[in-house]
Amino acid sequence: MDGLYLADSTLKFIRQRTEELRVQMTEGAVPDFPAYQKLRSKYEAYVSVEEHIRSLLKRSMTRYRDWE
């Protein structure tokens, strides 16, 4: 259960951070294109990490069900 709590907390943080970055890119004042590219790469990194965590959770839950 500690692993699920950690994963849930991490996913909440990632979702919050990606939303902040999305708002900053779409509604904020980005000074220039290189700054936009930097925000976009951060956003993509968070999304990639979120997908990886979800994949690991799905795999671990499948293995857990197989053991029962």
C-alpha cells in the first residue's frame, strides 16, 4: 500500500505541474520561442514520466491479481 500512496501522490504532483505548464504555455506571457520550447520540453518530460508510472502501476496490479 505504501507504493500505491507514493504513486498516487507522485501522479497528483505531475498532473498539477503539467497543468501549470500548459496554462503558462497557452495563456501566459512566454517571452520568446526558445522559452516556449523549454516549457514544452518540460511538459513532455512530465507527461512521459506520468505514462511510465501508470504503466508500472498497471503491470504491478496485473501481477498482484495473478497471485491471488
